[in-house]
Amino acid sequence: MSGKITILGFAGSLRKASYNKAILNAAAELLPPDVELKIFDLEGLPLFNQDLESEPNEKVREFKAAIRAADALLIACPEYNYSISGVLKNALDCASRPYGDNALSGKPVAIMGASIGTLGTARAQYHLRQSCVFLNMFPLNGPEVMVALAQDKIDAQGKVTDPGTRERIGELVKSLAAWTQRLRQG
Ligand code: FNR
């Protein structure tokens, strides 16, 4: 692999002890050489209001600038009611507007998710992939990282303790770096 790659990661949960924040932190520990992961906290992003889209507040501007500065994105996607969380959907809406100023367009993206259920955010991840089509993002197809029964794999300090989960997260960031290089080459 040639050239440094910067990844921006964000989790669609505001919860302090979020399992999705935990898997993002695990990704930061499992990076291949020449890959940097910056984590953006979605706390404080306003609810999207189309009346105000031409005058985005500072947090929205900061988010869009961080996306644009990154070579690739890593999204930790919780599952709420069989879909993506409102926090994540709102973040995508904020980043994609106003029309013609979609910061997400053309970005390589890897998706992962953790839930306390047995399907590990599978349903939410496929909904997220659907939004990626309209947003003109380039999602990595695999490996799929769907952390089911997260309460058994992440400890009270937010450390991912399950070796298989750590291995898959490591594979995901490695594959995202390779995917980003591939897209860079055109
Ligand atoms: C959930 N949860 C959940 N889990 C799941 O596997 N499928 C689902 O459809 C839902 N739905 C759902 C809705 C709402 C409103 C909440 C608050 C929770 C449980 C969810 O997996 C759990 O709360 C995770 O801990 C959420 O992710 P974070 O906050 O730990 O990152």
C-alpha cells in the first residue's frame, strides 16, 4: 500500500457507554500502518431543518469539513427499531445538504455495527447501504462486521474483549484502506 490514509469514524449513538462507540475505539487500536482514524462525536449536531440548510451552524460545518478532509469513512451503525438510529440519519442529512454540497459524495465507506440483539444490526446496515446509493458513497461490501450480543463481547469499560470481533474489525479497516487505495487509482 502506498500513501497515508485518513479515515473519519463516527458512531450513530450519543450514549456514553455506547457499544458502537466501543467498536470504533477498537478500530483505532487495530489500524494497519499508514492509516489514521479520527473519531467525530455527533453530540451537538442540530436536528436538520431545511429552512436553515444554507446557514449551517458551526458543528455542521465542522462535521462536513472533517468528512471532506478524510480519505474514507467508517460508520458504526446502531440498530433502532430495525433501522438506523435517528442520530445517524440526521448526521447523514446534515452532511448531504444543501443540494449540490453533499460532503459525502464519492467517499469510500466501511460499515459496522453492534447491538444487544442476535442479528448485530444487520437490518440497519442494509438500510444504511440504501442511503449510500443516493448519497453517491462507495461502501465496502465486506467483511461484514455485525456484532451481535454486544454485551457479551464488550466490557464495562468499553473494551472489545472478544478476539473474533477484534479480528473482524481489524480486517474491516485493512480492507477499507485497500478499497480507498483502489478507488484513488481510478
Ligand atoms: C434498540 N435496540 C435494538 N437492537 C436490535 O438489535 N434491533 C433493534 O431493532 C433495536 N431497536 C432499538 C430501538 C431503540 C429506540 C433502542 C434505544 C434500542 C437495542 C440496541 O441494540 C441497544 O440499545 C444498543 O446498545 C444501541 O447501541 P449503542 O447505544 O450501545 O451504540
